[in-house]
Amino acid sequence: MKTTYTFLCLLWLVTPVYAQTEFPFESARPLYVGARALGMGNAFTAVADDATAGFWNPAGLIQWQGVKLFGVNKFYNREDYGFDPKGVGYSYRGYSLFWGNKIAIGVDSGVPDFNYYSIARQFGPYLAAGLSLKFKRRHPSDVYQFFGYQTNYDLGLLFKPRPNLKFGCLAQNLEGYGIQWLTLGTAYRYTDYKFSVDVALSIDGATPELYIGVEWDRFSIVPIRAGFSNGAFTAGIGGIWKSVHINYAHIFEKPSASDFIALAISFQ
């Protein structure tokens, strides 16, 4: 009981005052991309083991072989906003390539729309590195925009010293020159549980952000998830059948809650 009380007090201390005027996905950050990651409280920098890795940590793309693709839809309360990321990744031996797009509609900033192009490389048995180029696209536009009018980048590292322990790092350039955000993450697996923690640090002095997640896959075809996303609690569940994954996530945002569903397919 004392441990639980101490943990809740810690969350209260690190929880920021919620006066959010902009959703975190409106900039070129990975937050909210993927129902699995969202169900785990957006603590995914060191996990990054599915097709959303091109957004979360491009170095994580090397954790599987073959082709993976995914699509996400915010299916409830779209009057508040819509957010529908998607992507496809290809990995062969120690190399990986990725394309992804995330677009939001109904937000005050207009139509935030980003194309991601990523590459990753394995360096030895423990370390991988990745790079994502991020292109913001104009709206409205009469032509399909393969790139865009603004280019930024992400640099990712993934270090796996043990089979059940991983460390991730994502350095993010959002505007201008240099790095604006540095996210450090760790993921640890213990029996049927996977725990993950991300700490996002602003180089410009903004308040640090904390993300905590857990995934329980006692029944491997129906994993259950919960998390704490920098002040908002999340929950999720998945369904797995062969190479098809369906994931659902719920985030208790303010002033309202949001629901997301994602479909991911793998080809070996």
C-alpha cells in the first residue's frame, strides 16, 4: 500500500498543469502515432519494434525482417479533431527503409501534415542507428506532395545489452537548426510484462515530459496495455491473428477522451 501511495504521489508531482493549446502531434513529434504506443502511454522510444518505429525511433526498424505496414484512425469524437497516421517499413538483414505520413484535421493550427522517410542500420549485435527526414506539406495543394516546404530530421539510437533490456534515444529537430527535443527511453521485459519509460527533455527549456507504459501479454493473442502520457492516463488492448494485429487505445484527454484503432500487417 505504501509503495502504491508513493507511486501516485510521484505521478502527481511530475504531472504538468493541463492548459494545452496545441496537441503534441501537431508538430513533427511521434506522440499519438500507433494505438499500441498510445495504449502504453506514448512510452515507445526504446520499444519501437513495429512499423511505427519510423516515427518513434528509426533505429528500431532493424528489430524485424520483411515488410510491415500499419494505419491508425481516431474513430470516436472526430468533431474534436482527426488524426490518422499510416506507414510501411522494409527490413532486410541489417538495413531498413520506411515511409510514413501523419495528418491531423480540425485543429487550430490548420492541417499539420508530415511525410517521414527513414533509414536504419545495425552496428554489431547490440547497437543500431537511424535517421528520419520529415517534410511538412502545404494545405491546400493541387498536387500530391512527396516532400514538402519544410524539412526537419530525427536521429535515433537503440542499444540492447540484454535480450530483455533496451535503451533508446531520439534527438528531434522540429524547426530551424539543431536539436529541440531529446527523448531518452528504456524498456524492460519481465516474464509476461513489458515496462517502458520515456523522458523527453526540451533543449529550449520547456517543461520535461514523462511517459510510462506497461504491456501484459499473458495471453499472447490478446495483449493488454496501460500508461501515463505526461498527465493523461491511457489504456489499450490488442488482438493478434497470425500476421495481422488490431490494436485499440483510449486516452483520457482534457476536456474529453479519445479512441483510436489501428491495423498492422506483416509479411516475412
